[in-house]
Amino acid sequence: MKWGAILGISLIVGLLIAMEWNTLCRSSWKTRVAYAVLVLTGWFIAILLVHNPDLPGMTQVLEVIYKPITTFLKIN
């Protein structure tokens, strides 16, 4: 089942790249690099979530990062 989900995610990413290919070819190299980084990061996170769905979300990560600041400022 995990292989099917990984294949589906990869297929969707491939479709996204195929749909934007003409626009990306006419764009600057900075735009192409930014697009590739964003798409590959999203693909990697999606694959990680397929393998381990109990990973903390972005909200939990931000709570851990800002917890010392909120305790210092006494914000509940």
C-alpha cells in the first residue's frame, strides 16, 4: 500500500512539472531552481508522511521553537 501511495505522489509531482514545463523553460534559472526546491521539498515531506504518519506537524514544531519566548514574556 505504501508503494502505491509513493507512486501516486510521484505521479502528481510529475504532472505538476509537466504542466509548468513550458513556463519554466522561458523563466530565469533562479525561478527554475526555486520551483525545483519547493516541489522536491514537498515531495520529500509527502513521502516521509507516508512512511511515518505520526511525525509532528508544523504547528508542533513552531510551539517547540517559540515556547521559551512565550514563557519569558508570560504569554499563555
